[in-house]
Amino acid sequence: MDVELRQLRCLVAIVDEGSFTDAAIALGVSQAAVSRSLASLERALGVRLLRRTSREVTPTGTGLRVLAHARRVLGEVDDLVREATSGAARLRMGYAWAALGRHTPAFQRRWTAAHPGTDLQLVRVNSATAGLAEGACELSVVRRPVDDRRFDSAIVGLERRLCAVAADDPLARRRSVRLADLSARTLLVDRRTGTTTTDLWPPDSRPATEATHDVDDWLTVISTGRCIGVTAEATAHQYPRPGVVYRPVRDAEPIAVRLAWWRDDPHPAAQAAIELLTALYRGD
């Protein structure tokens, strides 16, 4: 069974325009071509799709169901074409938790001013590559090394590690904390995308852990006081939450912020994004 896009377009045009004649005009073909396309579609499917009288053309019951599918298929094909041909006209930047923290608004404003022909879209995808491997973006912001050989990455800046605790936790009264202050607590971690593991602590003083998979759940559990979190500074800027306090971990190594992209298919604007973000993190 061979069903072609031109046949589906013909069916939709006949119904939308109300006649074979008007459908032919809308499609820029002859009326005979419209009739042949519809007839071949009906033969391929083995069903009658339209009722034709001297005054009107209406879908059969089966025709209505096929018409709904045809509209979805044609819409998805249009999306496919736009996706493949968007080129430099669109740049989707994925992130898992916190985008670019306090630099996010400045990055968006400066990008729009410097690159008005490339629409910047920030896309949140909670995966290890922040949507890159899933095809949801052309660049992604990641905060741990990218080991997949399909991708390249560049460090654009560094962020402090912060501890997130409930507002009534005794640690919330301090200006900063040390890793040793956290070793007896339960650490809430996202093993897929998180920046924190127990490797930050010596083997004999590592905290217990619980798992989470989403920043909102992470914040909700921390606000109860049951667990604490350690995260990149960007999280505090993007997710201020009543009941949760962030404090710097003064003896923890900073977190490298990376931009990642497909090694064999870099976006034309990738270098410009790297340079702009590097300048923002540097304080330019």
C-alpha cells in the first residue's frame, strides 16, 4: 500500500475548499489531477473517502477519520522540513536545571541585539546532555564533563558550589559552610544531571544520599529539612524558593560550566554563543 503526501494534500484541499475545482486552484494543478489523486488514494486504502453530488463534496465517516490523520501527517512533515532547513535562523539551547543562572537575562538580551537573525530559544530537558542527544537542541549547557565522543564541549565559566538547606536549619544562620559540616546529613542528588556526588568528601566521611530527578522535587524535599543539597550557583539565581536558603560551600571546588554541541554538525552560531557566554562569566 503506497500512500503519498500529494494524495493527502489533495484530500485536505478538497474538503477545505469545498470542491474539486477550488481544490485544483489552491494546489495549482488541474481538476483532472485532483480527481486522479483522490481516486488513487481511495484505491490504495480500499475505502470511499468522499461523497460527491452535483452541489457538494462531503467526507464519509471513514473519510473524516482519514482526514484527521492526514492533517496530522502533513503538519508533522511541515515541522520536519522546518527543522531540517532552519539552519542559522534558530538556536535552541538546552539546559537541565538552571540555564545560565544570573547571566541568563543578559545573555538573552545581548544575543538578540547582536544576532537579530538567529532566534534564541532556551529549552529545559532533564537529561545528561540537556537535550542534545535527544535532538531537542543544537547547543546545551552542562555542568559536568561530556564523555560521549559524539559531542564536543567548551568551558565558558566557573560557578561556586552552594549548599541548599531548609530556612530553619541551623546551617541557614551561617554565612558559609564547609564540606565537613554536611557529612552527617542526607544529601539529595540527581544522578542523571546533577553536579554533586559523594566523591566531594573523603571516603570515611561521605554523607548518606537520596535520589531525585527534578529540581522542583529537590527543592520541595529540602524545604522540609529532611535532606540538604549541594548545587551550582546558577540554581540559586534561577530557583529562589521560600523555605530554602543557599549558602556557599567554601572548601568545595567550583563547577565548570560547559557548552556542548554535536561534533560532526555544529550550529553556525556555536562559536558566537561560546564567546558571548565566556565574556559574561568573565564579567565583561
